[in-house]
Amino acid sequence: MARPLRFRHSTESWSDGRVRSQLLSSLDSNIGAEMSTPWFKPPGGYTARRFDMANGDVALFAWRDDDAYWMGNTETPKALWRTEKYGFEEVPWKLSRWVTRELTAQLHEETPWLEPYPYVSWFFLPVFLSKDGRETTRNFFDEHAGGFPDASRDDALGFYEDFLSSGALDDHRHVMAGKLGTSEYLDHQRMSAAMGEFNAARLLHDAGYDLTPEIPVDTGHSLDYAVEHGGRDVLVEVTRPTPPSRRRASTPVAAVKETAASKATGQLKEHGGVVLLVDCSSFFADDWRQVRGETPGVRHRPAAVYRTRPDGSVDGYTVGDVPLDLPFS
């Protein structure tokens, strides 16, 4: 599975002739390619070229003196194999901004229904245009409403646009966007679980907390979030039960109990103080009513069991003494 889009940085000297002989020629002979000027003006001092491949891949190359950057969702020409890779936030801002404009225009030309959602487009750009995952990640929102049942594509996109535009996860874009994955095969369960982490982030953000994702702990695991509360960090782990229609569990209550139990006996076995958030946003309304009616306990405490809807409403209950002020605690 390919990773989210990243830059390659070359410190060698480049010219238009070398670009043609070592980049264009390599791409054209292998998959068919055309080279042209970029859609947008490159940063001052840089010369740039755009490559459009016969299979729909795209790549950009900008150079000056001994400083050149490659970005693309296609095969890497041999001349750039030994170059170092960098994320969007690790290269000069003006280069990152230019590439973002180019790729966003590409994304919106191919997928016009994303254009009304600029923050979602920007945040997930590294996976929406990744080599292997560009079809599956977009399809997950288009056909599966980002994991929300009984919701439209625009309902889900509006929900995530509203949250992501808050900037709460801007500093962690590469890590968080990558959770959606870049596989050419759509795994609804895994992708829904990834979006459960975004639902939890919105729940915590709307409750007024600052959060930091991917917190390493001494057992060798990483927990999903650290939340500043009362002058100390509260660690949070998120799990998302698969609804009965998509798993072996016979009832919604069993699905909640089994999923929470796997966390309690596994990753959280030695972390009793971690808050477990059980995101049931994949449940249909009737399934959630069963859970809410029984309010089943879970093996890990403290915990919160909840269901978020695309309109921003959330319903849930707590188990044990949850040290966070949540809207249903």
C-alpha cells in the first residue's frame, strides 16, 4: 500500500534538457507521459514542469540551482530514486502552497463535488490524490458518506468541513489524513474506524479541549489523543464497534461490549486511567436505541459510549468516573 503524497528533494543541478531526458523520457517509455507548463505560476526563482500520464497519474517538478522538488502520484523516475522524502509541512511554504494549488485544481476537476468543501479537500489531499488510494478514499465519502449510516455524501462532508476548518488538527494533518489509508481496495470497516478518531476529535474539540494525537506510552503502543484538562493531560483511546449488520455480533449491545472488551484486555490492559471513547456513529438509529436503552457497561473504566450525527448532535452515556466534561456526562 502506497503512502500519502510526499515531496522528493533533489540537491543536484537540473536543466530543461535533463528534465526531458531523465524524467519525461523515463515516464513516457514506461506508462506514456506528456510534459507541459504548470496550471499555476511556480514560486519565484523556480522553473517548473507538469507531467500528465496516460493512466491519469500526475506529477510536478520545480527546480533552481541545486535545489529541486518532485511531487506526484505516479512512478518515480530512476534519477530521483535516492532522494529524500518530505511532507507538505516540511518543504518551503511557497513550494507547498504552489503544489497544493495545482493538485487541488486537479482534484476538483476530477471530483467536482468536493469543491464546496475546501478544508476537507486540503486536509485529505495527500490521500485523495495518492497513487493507490485516490479512488477508494473519494468513494468512501461519495458512496458511503464517510461511514455515517442514513446520511448523504454532503451531510458527511459538511460535518467534517465544519470541524476541520476549526484548525484543531492542522498541525497533525499528515498523520491524521494518512489514517484514512491509501489502499486501492475499499475497506469500509477500517476506514470507518479511522473516521471514528475524527468524530472523537470533534467531540473533544466541541467540549472545549485542545488535543494532540498519537501519544506513545511505555508499553510500546500509541494512544489516540492527549487532552489538556485541569493542568494535566488526560489520555484518550478511541474504538468504533462495527454495527451488527457488518459483523458476527448478534446485537448492537453485544457489538459494543465485544469491541470495548478487546481494548480492555489488549491495548488498555495496563492503562486503567485512559478514557475509552466508544464511537457508535456507524450504528443505525434502531441499533443505537437498543444500546441507549440498556446503557451496557464495558470492561474498561472510565469510558464514554456515544453516537454522533452529521448535524453535529451527539447522544451518549458514561461508564465510571470520566475526568472530562462531555455533553452527555
